[in-house]
Amino acid sequence: MTPVTLCTARLELRTPADEDAEAITLACQDPEIPRWTVVPSPYGIEDAHQFIALVAKWWANDEETTWAIRHDEKLIGMIGLHQISGNVDGGQAEIGFWITGDARGAGFMTEAAGAVIDWGFAERGLARIEWRSAAGNIPSARTARSLGFRYEGLLRQGHASPRGRADAWIAGLLKSDDRFPTSWPTLNDEGDA
Ligand SMILES: CC(C)(COP(=O)(O)OP(=O)(O)OC[C@H]1O[C@@H](n2cnc3c(N)ncnc32)[C@H](O)[C@@H]1OP(=O)(O)O)[C@@H](O)C(=O)NCCC(=O)NCCS
């Protein structure tokens, strides 16, 4: 599939290119990114170049759709629909994302993910999008809840990364769901665990 660019009020989502390698490498020095994602650590420029090449291959093969998130032309994050499976009218995928440390808490991920979800349901024919995280990732869980994901449970040792295994939280959003935030047993109203 040809890479697609998505635009929101403040953001442009475009597939990462070789000139983004330095910005990606810098962002991935933040320990919060390897802590909660499958990004390698330590992370060097070669990792970024390899990742950019893989993203191009994933788009071409319709395996995953990944975008660099840009604000005022600056790369501030990454988001993708991974593990795409099923046919074009009834597929499912898992959403994954990170935002650079200095851009967090400004609503950027909620805005970017909203556009990706809309595209996944309307244009990619998905019926279900999953969110999974290592248990305890409150910012990510709050982001998913704000987007309308419904909490579905705990997967024992269900999170695997280069750092090992951990319990995972899972939530899902169906095309037919409204996007109104629901109550999550792992989050109180203030958003803490
Ligand atoms: C998770 C992450 C992408 C959120 O991005 P963000 O742009 O800061 O998120 P937003 O500003 O859109 O906020 C989304 C929700 O998270 C909450 N949130 C953001 N940072 C938070 C924090 N440090 N502590 C608690 N809640 C937080 C916001 O209040 C908001 O919830 P609300 O709508 O209930 O008020 C970002 O923290 C990150 O990149 N973390 C490291 C990598 C990671 O964990 N990736 C996800 C792996 S599953």
C-alpha cells in the first residue's frame, strides 16, 4: 500500500524518512520509551535507519502502517497500526505509539491517535483496534481510555520486549463503539492506578 499522510489541527503524520534518523535516535534516548515499548536500548543511529527501512517495507507489504508525528515540522513522536490481520472488511490491528519527552501532556497523542483510528476504521477496513501495554503504564492507559478504548483485562506475562516479559493490560475499540471514555478498573477518575 502507498504510504498515506494524515493531518489534524496541529499535527502532520507522515511516514519517517532517512532525514528523521537523528531526531528518532535522540528521542529514543529517553528511558521512558524503551521502558514501555519494544524499542531497542541502547538506541543508535543505525537502529533508526533500520527502522525507517522497515517502515517502508511494512507499508509496501501492508503489514503495518507507521507514521512520524510532526508538529511545526519537528518530529515529536511515532505511531503505528501493527499486527494487521484479517481481510480488508474485517481486519484488526494493534495501535502503538510514543511521544518525545518534551512534547508530552499537550494532548498530541490523543490528537494523533484519533486520526489514525479514524483512518483505520474508515479507510483500512478495520473492525477492531487493540491497545496493549505493560501493566502500570498510566499515561498510555489514560490516552487509550480518552480515545474510547474499553478495558478488556490483564494478560499474564503478555508483554514481551527485549527487556523480558511483563504482565500486560489489554483494551479494545470496535468500529461500532462510540468514543466516549468508559470507566477502567485500573484507573480511578483522577487517572492514577
Ligand atoms: C503515553 C504517551 C504516548 C502519551 O502521550 P501524550 O501526548 O503525553 O498524551 P496526551 O497529552 O494526549 O494525554 C493523554 C492522556 O494521558 C494523560 N497523561 C499524559 N501524561 C501523563 C502522566 N505523566 N501521568 C498521568 N497521566 C498522563 C493525560 O492527562 C490524558 O488523559 P486524560 O484525557 O484522562 O486527561 C507518552 O507519555 C509516551 O510517549 N510515553 C512513553 C512511551 C509509551 O509509554 N508508549 C506507549 C506504550 S503502550
